[in-house]
Amino acid sequence: MKRRKSRRTSQRKPQRQPRPSTPAPDAARDADPLADSGLRPLLESYCRLAGVKQAALASDLTALSLPQAERPFFRDRASLRVAFSLDALERDPDADIAVLGSPFLSQLIGAIRARAAHLSLGLIAPTLPAPSDPTDVELTIPVRDGTAQLGATRSAVHPVGRLSARVVLRAGAGVEEAVVESDVYDLSAGVRLSDDLVAAFRDLEAGRVAPADPSVAAAAARIPARQPTELLELLLAHLRDKSAERVAARRALAEQELAAELGRLDRYFESILKEQTDPEAVGTVTALAERRRTEEIRRSQVKAVVHPLQLIEADVLIQRAEWRLESAPSRRHHATFSAQRPLGSAGAAPWSMACPQCGRPPALLVICRHDHCACEACSHRCSVCAEDFCADHGIAQCRVDAQAACDEHVRVCPSCRLEHCTAHQGLCTEGDGHPACSACLAPCGNCGRVVCNRHAEQSHAAAPKGSRRLCAACLKYCEGGQAHCAPHLRRTDKSQRLVCARHRAGCAHEPGALFAVDEVGTCPICARGACQSHRAACEHCGRRVCTADLSVESRRCATCAQLAAVSDLPHAVVAAVLAATGSGPKPSRRWRMARDRSHLVVELDLGWRQTAVVTLRQGDNVPDGVVKHSPLRLKRRK
């Protein structure tokens, strides 16, 4: 008898799969199609700083184990998997993909901003001893209207670093994101570091070398970094230069999309304008078309938004030589200019001289009126006082003559809101008087007073003297909404409203009186203008006619008094009258008709002593008014 093997012994234990070996960093980057975007190095730096454990599941798939402090940034998850390619996401659909615009990148940026916005690496180890006073340094850069005298030479510690930022380009409906890293800069002098010093910085950042003992630079003076705003402007300017090609491509694409959209708008509004006959409607549609074009042009402009992510900083020991710059005795300004060379590079590094403002090598040194130094490229000479100033203490172009002006002679025009110099400042005579730039000031075309654009208006082109610039005292608006000067406006006799010649009207029964055009109506019988007091409603046809064509006894107009029986009315008139009265055709009906200058008046006998009076405009088969008469009531329908 054969014994049956138990189920437990018959089942084989599953063999343990070997753990995938951690790929080499170079191999991982080669297999990673998104390695060039800088997302993987950014994630690795964050994990190293925040204490996040990484486990490489594949060349394009990584598992993260988050400490308790970092979990709120990732939706309170203790662990997650990050895919760096679409293939990895297909193999593991529950993973988060690390691409620009993904939720994971937003969470990572939020964590970096809150936890690792600034990283200090320590001191780069110097390779040269601190030398004594140098004899090989000489200031060969000329000083405008001043002299230079060599001062103290010493060792100092300068902060150096680089910035990582997310750049978002928007143009129309297109949005493009990229993570960009700046070069390594001297954060105090504002210049790029040499290649060998950048290599030392990268080694320190990657952990391949240890930072030097701070006691090495204990005797050296520490030079602080620039102000945060200046430092950010310096690094962002470099990021802007690195993104110039991407911005140019986005701008070219936006211009093509703009041309197509403007063509579509032109065709659309052109089809609408063909259907308009009223001048006011044409003007409204044209204004709407211009506004839509302006909105589309503004929307298609390329806008770059930079979100700083991380500033990585280190210290470097440098040798610093300083010169005291003094201007001519008549100006009495002084400044300090320095040259430096690092002691953390291999061999004797050359001296570096850079503009303290823009960081570029200067061809000419300029002493600012606020006692600091700048180069010729980032400084100007005031056109009013002939003093030199840097870009932070004045404007490069006056709004009027495009000449430079220092901050003491800069004003903001309250009319155009633009900056101008005091040499082109005038006074507006409106109110208590206020200063304005000369480009906004001009005399009134009526009284000659000088007023700014904010207190002036242009009269309408249909005014008696055409379009003119008028001040507030001479400017009046007629009832038609058009601007005119006061001498060309008159007040109506009864309502005392201001009207121009275009919007005036007269009553045939009061030849000397002045009325507005909306106060006078045309009599449908005599076609003459009549005011409200010389018009009344006819009780038979319901039209408002002038009092000369209305009988006082019967209260009927002259046309209704001439109604005569007819038997051969046009079929179109008969159909329109029957449709307006809601009656059917009957041979026994009696018809009466009369004509005047504007209307055809038809009276129809409805029976039972009821009649209907229908008025139709000449050449029109649509009733202009319907009045029904009966012994009991009077009903009017329009």
C-alpha cells in the first residue's frame, strides 16, 4: 500500500529571488531618460539632507522611506516609490512619476522649501598658504574723474554657492517647466569661480572630500554675502541667460499661435461688421474687436516665473587687495574697490577684478555719488547735476529725453505714472496745481491754460472747431455724450440741458425756442418737429400728432377726419389688417382708408358697432399700431 505524500511536504518552498543589485550611478543615469532635467540629483540631495532612505529597485525606479518629520509633505505616507520613466510607471502603476508638473515634484519642492532651502557645506580646504603682502597686484583699470590708492591687503573668507530654481514659462495656452542650476558664484564679489575651484566645490558637495577645519581661517576676516535681493538678482540673471534659448523657442511658438488667433478674430469680427448698418453698432463692434486683440496680444507674451528651490553654499579662503578710490575735490566722493584670488585652487590663481555691482570685468571704474564703486556699464551720469551714480540710485532714461538722472533729480509724473528728471518738470494749473512731466503738459485749446493729460480731454471731431485739447473748466458734455468747449454749447429753454449744434432741435410752433433732439418729435401728418407741449394723441388712430393737425372738438387727427370708404384695397394691406385684428375675411365688412406723409390709416368694421383702426407705415405691411373701438371700452394694441 502506497503512502500518500502530505500536501504540506508535496509543496515546494518558493525560492528566494536574489535582490537586484544597486546599479552604478553612471549606469542609472544612462538608463534614465529624464536624468538631464536635474530631478534625480535634486531628489538625491534632498534625501541626503532630510534623512530619507533610498533603495534602488531598478535603474529608473526608487523606493523612499520617509522619516516622521517629512511625511506631511507627501500626504502622510511612510514610504513611496518614484518612477523616472514611463516604462517604470507601467511596471509599477502605484509609483509616483518624477516629471515636471507632476504632483510628486510639487510635494518635493514644498519639502525642500520648508526643510532644505539652504545648505552650508563648510570651508573648502586651501591648497596654498596665506601669503604676505603681494607685490604682483596692480590696478590697471582707470578711474573716471578720480584716483586710486592701494590700501590694506589681507586674507578673507568669501561665501560661494549656486542656486537651483524651477523656471515656468507661460505664453498663451502653453506652459513649460524646467529645473535649472546656476553656475557657482562668489556670493560676495558676484563673479563666477574658476574651473578648479568649481571642481573643489563639487567634490565637497558630493561628499568626496571633507570640509577643512574652521581654525584654518580663524584669523581671516569674513566678508558677508550680498543682500538677499541683490544676491537673488545676480543668480537669477544667470539663470535667465541659461534659459534664453528656451525662452526664444517659446516666444517663436507663441508668435505663430498669436498670428493664427488674430487672423481668426479678424475674420470673426469682419463677418459681424458686415451685418451692422447703425454707426453706433459699428463703433461698438470695432471697440470690442480692438479689446479682444489687445487681450490676446497680452496673453501671448512670454512670462517667466522663477521659483528658487535651494541655495548650496560653501566658504573659500581668498587673498584680498583693496584700493581706496577718491573723486575730484569738487565732487568729494570716495569708494572701495577690491581684487581677490582664491587660496583653495591648485597653483597660484590669477587676481580677479570684478564690478561690485554687476560682477563683470570693468573697463572703467566709476565712483557713485553714494560712495560706492561701479563700472561704466552699470553706471550713468546725471543729465541735471552731472554726478555719477550706479543703477540702483537713479534712472537710465528720462521719460521725455531718454537721458539719465540720479535719484535726487528723479520725479514720478502723476499723469502718466512714468519717471522723469526735474529738468523736464512743469506745473499743471488745474486745481491747486501739481507738478507733471513736460510730455504730459499742453495748453488748453480754448483758454490757453497749461494742463496735464489727466485733467484734459479731446473734443469731438464733429465739434465746430474739430478735435481740440480742452481743460476741465472749458470742457462740457452735451446731451449726446460728446465733449465740446463751453462756448459751443447752449442750454435748452425749458429743461436747461446742455446741447451742441448737432443735438439741437426746434419746434415748428415755437420758432425761437431751443430744444434737445429727444425733446422734439416729428408729426406723422405734416412731418414737422413739435415739442411735447405741442403734440397730443389722436383718440381714433392713437398716433401723437402736432396740435395744428388735431381737431379740438373731436380729438381726431386730420388723417382720421378724411377716412373714406374703399373696396379695392391691396391684398397685402388686407392680410396685414386682418392678421393684426385677428378677424377672418367677410364680404360684408366695410373698409375706410386715408393717407398722410408717413402712414396708411385703415378702419375696419368688426360688427356689433365695433371698429378697428390699423396704421401702417408707407411701403410697410407690418402694422405700426392697432386701436379697437367699441361702445363699452377702448382698447389699443401696438
